Amino acid sequence: MDGCDDGTGQSVLGCAVDEPEPEVPMTDVTLSIRQGDRSWPLGTEDAGLAEDGELGQITWTVRLPEQVDAGRATLVAAEQELPVVVRRSG
């Protein structure tokens, strides 16, 4: 989500502003997988909308490139990183 509409009007922890700032779902968010110094784009999606009951949620359905080795990797989307372990079957 881009924006800060928490409605608190305080400036303690989190994101607080005096005037509500509309929260807008992000668009064209690319998910990549990184191993060492190599990286592969996996797909691009838009975040869900409030009217769909999925405000700010994103789901990607991907197929890992064959070049991705089994072992530790990192998923990267919108400047967020999530460590994962890739397991290959057969």
C-alpha cells in the first residue's frame, strides 16, 4: 500500500498524519527470486482493492526458472525481502 490513513493523528509509532492520506494499492509489483549475485523476475501483479475484500494483498503464481538451484534464496517485491529455501523434487 502507498499512503497513510491510520486516522490516529498522532506521531508515535507507525504512520500517523494530521490529514488522512488515502491508501492506494500498489500496481505493477514485480516479484523476483535472488540467489547469490543472480536474480530472476518471476511475475508482476497489482495489489487487491478494498471492494474485492483484498485491499493491499498480492498473489503471484509462478514457475521457478530451471537455473534456480535448490537451497537458500530470497524473494524480493516492493523493496521487501523474504528468505526462502528452494526444494527441487526428482
